Amino acid sequence: MDYDINYIEASYNPEELHEIFRKEFIRFRKENNLTQDLFSKYAGVSRVKIARIEAGLYSPSVKSLLEILGPIGYTIKIEKVKEKRMK
């Protein structure tokens, strides 16, 4: 059997995934009733860093994300991306 043929069919390009991440990051903060300032204090990073992530000007590394989310009791996980919705 040839398992690697068509194993991954990309539904999103990296730019689209970055935009999804950015929106989810903002949604996460707001759902937890955190201002950028309060989030930055709990996470131990500058408010500017949080603002730059939300504006799409800074793409945090996995390590940075773990450092930001860990102090407030969250982590990250790898999951399959859902298919694009047809408009």
C-alpha cells in the first residue's frame, strides 16, 4: 500500500491559518474577560506583545505561546484543521 499519496490535502494556506489563529487568540482573550493589559500581566509578557499578536504583526513561536498561556492555565494542542466552508 502507498500510504503517502494524498495523505495531506491542505484546506488552508499558511496565511489563512495565521488569520484563523489571530482571530481565535482575540476570541480566547475576550471570552476569558481579559483586557490586553490584564492578559499581559497574567502571562508575564508585555501588553505590546499581546497587541502585536492580535494585530498580526508578530507570530509567536510555540515556546512563546506556551509561556503566554501556561500561567493562566492553558496550553496548545495539534488538531486537524476543519475543511473550508464554501461561501
